[in-house]
Amino acid sequence: MRFAFVHAAVTHGLASARRLVLPGVLAGLALHSPGAELAQPELSSGSTAKSGWATHSYAVAAANPLATRAGQDILQAGGSAVDAAIAVQMVLALVEPQSSGIGGGAFLIHHDGRTTQAYDGRETAPALARPDLFLDAAGKPLPFMAAVVGGRSVGVPGVLRMLFLAHQEHGKLPWKALFQPAIHLAREGFAVSPRMATLLAAEQALKTDPVALAYFFDARGQAWPAGHLLRNPELAEVLQAIAAKGPEALMQGEVARALVHKVQAHANAGSLALADLANYQPVLRAPLCFDYTPVATVRAYRICGMPPPGSGTLAIGQILGLLSATPGADRPLAQGLPDAQWLHLYTQASRLAFADRAQYLGDPAFVQAPAGQWESLLAPAYLKERARAISITGPGAREVLPGVPGRLSVSYAPMPDQTEHGTSHISIVDAYGNALAMTSTIEDGWGARLMVNRGLGLSGGFLLNNQLTDFSFEPTGADGKPVANRVEPGKRPRSSMSPVLVFERITAPDGQTAPGRLLLSAGSPGGAFIIHFTGKTLLGLLNWGLTPQQAIDLPNFGTLGGPLFLEQGRFSAATIADLRALGHPVVETPLPSGLQALQRQPGHWLGGADPRREGLVLGD
């Protein structure tokens, strides 16, 4: 298997999505505890089998049917992929508020048939944020929920300004037209979905906010049941203002003042200020891309995703590259599932990748890349050397240290294991040759449990993110070295969000590689497990020749450095016994991804959506 990497703007290309009731967010864990549990702030709410979809010239895949239909309406009206993404995201803010919304951030990978761009709408730390933000009076890290609930954890929302920037470059319909589906639903009402009802029924911290309590619960404090008609007139008015005035309607004026007051007036107050909102800017980055050629196929691919502060593309690239140096490179599925030997190799590759992630990854405006470039972590020679630590038949190393890529390294302390949460994913292709993958988030399920309302007598509003808890709670290691992902003013927290676009790879006569047609758009929610969910889907599609729906349907699995987590009830007792015999602490648990994927086929697109959520794919 050949494995080469490039970080550049790409030229050419795209790809095609199903439904589930459970957002995935997965937590940090005790490194070597066999019985460690995986914290999941968005509980599993079931699974619904889906057969996949085929569309002709355009398609949209999102986590809620109402959001998917809004995107389809925009595409039918002549809108672009970015136009449809804006409409989808605004509806998700209303119908899936626990996962994403205008109070959060997003990563967007876009391809226009020639160039691929990475739009960074990640939240930033306020100007007054300090490295000890999440330490108590004794200098110890706060318990996770003590850090999350309230204003302390709220970062500067970035999704609206990022989408506005993308619309300026790639939009076809007027900005204001893209908000009408969400405004209509907010005013007229929508039926609470089974997934939202399940998550609300299990939620307690949200009740501590009076605005949220009055909106999401009845007079007895009981969560609204599935099917209840829920209206959000406050959000309708805010979206109407944003439609008319652009992102400034949120980032300045009365909405901004209400937002800042909500953060600063809470008992667990934060430092976010009006100036932080006014000064926020999205970043247009070159995507991080790498070449990938599965041994079992004759096709060569170029995979493109977010560079840092995104950690997902790098981690996925490392895992695929490390596997390419092992017998796992061409090992087929066994009776439709990964077998114990393949999972043994995958787990070891993942531990190596996550060790590098904890050591090096952070906001590139604050953190120096090892050897001066992020590609050093993906260099074939480096991965080949790292892969020597993978045991083929015996137990893998339990204590995995980060590598030292290139001649020059940087001096950081590794980030301790820590909870990461939330998100929602959107994949879209339009009839003009544009395509995108976008993952958006407010971090934990229900974010900081703060609902912004201007106080004008309208019920509802929008939730704020708790994105600052994606920073390391501990700013330094035991040796006093700084953690790359520590809190700093204006900094963007490290993210596992992994929206990806996959291209066919072309080799020129001079031996240089370049991207060809776009073949695939994919991504998932799921905290740090986004890396495994998205990586699993890529392996299913590119290595094992599955359809998008088949690849998404594969059972989930992965490790964050400690136990190997397997999706509950999906692997045989024999497989689990074999893994334990190979030395792996194995924990069976629900692993609720929310994958979406669109794949190009001759003359049409195939789509898949996760059975573990409520999404679907629609097109022409």
C-alpha cells in the first residue's frame, strides 16, 4: 500500500446518505481500566434500519428529516450546496438544538469543481480567558459538569460568520431566502422527534436555566413527549433579523447583549464580552490532504479534511497509514464484520495516533507543528517507523508514547484524557458540481445549558456552546511543560470533527499526484470517536467495497488510548474472547454515531444515513 501526503488547495471533483435516534459523544477515560465506561451525554435512543438512497444530480444528507427536506427545497430552487447547508443548519438549530445551532461553531470542507477549501468556524476563547479557567481553588481540574454548566465554558460562536463567508464565495440564492424554512417551522411549530424527546427526558441540568425550562418542559417539569408541537417564536425573530442583516444581528446589538448577559450573569460566570463577539473572524484554510491506495483495490484516492485545530484528518490519516504497514492493510471482512485480528491491529494503530494527537495538536496560531509542518505526522517514513511498535500476534504495548517526527520537535506536555462531545454532520452535492461536508457543534448535549432570550415576551431562544471544555483543563504537565491544547485568549480549541471529501487520485507523467473527480462526502458526530466513526466508513467504502449505507451500518469500534470499545451486541462472543486473549481490555457499550455519506457512482449518487439517528438522504 502506498501512502503519501500533501497539504494544499485541491482541484476537481464528489459523492452520496439514512436515520438514527442518538447523537454520539464520547468521553475521556481512565487509560488502562478494563471496566472503564464511555460517558455519552447524548443517550442512545434506538436504531432504525435504512436501505440507502440513489439520486441523480444532487443530494443532501442531514440528521433530521425536516432539515434534509429544507436542504432539498433549496437545491430544487436552484441553490448551491452552501445555500442548502445554511438552510439545513438553521433548521437543525430548531429541531436538533442539543447538538448544534447558531450558538456554536463548525468546520466546512467545500469543493467547487476546481478548488477545495477548508472553512474554520470554530469557537474562540474570550480575550480574558486564562489557562487556569477550569482549575479549582486548589489548582485541581474541575469535574466535567461543573465546568460545562454556565457561562464559564462558552466560547465565541463562529458558525454564522463562517457560513456567511462561504455564502459570499459560493452562494447562488439570496442569504435571506435560506432562513425561511427555519423561520416558518419556528413560528408554526414542529413535532418533537423521538430522539429529542428521549434526550430531554434524561436531561436535568437544562432545567436549571429558566428560559430552557419554560421552553423544553411542561408546567410540571416533564419533558415534552415525541409528537408535541413545539414553537420557538424567539428564535424565529432572531433568525429573521439574521436573514435581513447578516451575522451582525447575532454578533452585535440586542441579541449580542442578551448573549453576553447570559454568560456573565450566571453563577458559574464566563468572561465572554461584546468585544469578543464583534472581533470574531472565521478562517479560510488550505485543507489537509493525503494520498491513500488500499492494497486490495486498484484505485488510488486523495482524502481531504480539516487541518489543525482539527485533529480528525491527521488522526484518520495516521491510522490508515499505520495499518498500511501491517497485514490489516488487505485483510477482508469476515462474514461481513471486522475480525479479532484486524481489530487487534486497528486498536494498536489508533493508540499510536491518539498519543501523537495528545502531544502535538492545537490551534496553529498558538502551537508550532512538529518539524515545522503538520505533514510530518503523516510522512510515510515516520509512519513506517511508528508501525514497528504494532504487534501482529502478541499483546500490543499498553504504554504508548508519542513519536518524534522529523529532525526538529517541539516541547509540549501530552494532554490528559478528557471528555469530548456532541455535533451534527451534513453532506451535500449540488447540480453545479459543488460539494461539501460540514460538521457543526455546541459540544456537549444541550451545550452550556444556557438559552439566550432577549426578554421581549417571546418563548424559546437558542442554546450556547460549552466549547471551551474542549481545551485541556490542565494547562501544564507534571514536568511544567505547557499542554499544546491549553486555554489561551483568542485560541480555538482542538476538535475531532472530521468532515472529509474523497477524490480519485491522478498521477501525472512527471510522477506528481493530483486530485481528480470528487467521489465521496462523509462525516459524523461523536466527540473523539468521530475519528473512528469516519475512519470506519472510509475503510468500508474504500477498502471493503461497501455502499455508503453498508459502510455506515458496520458496527462501531475504537479506543481513545485505553480500553477497546465495541458497539454493544454487534460482535460475537468468540471475537470478544479472541481480543481479550490478545491482551485487549474490551468494553461493550452503545456507540451512537450519526454518520452521513454521499458517494459518486456512474450517472448518479448513492447516499447513506446512520440507523442510529433520525437522518435521511433526499435528492432528485
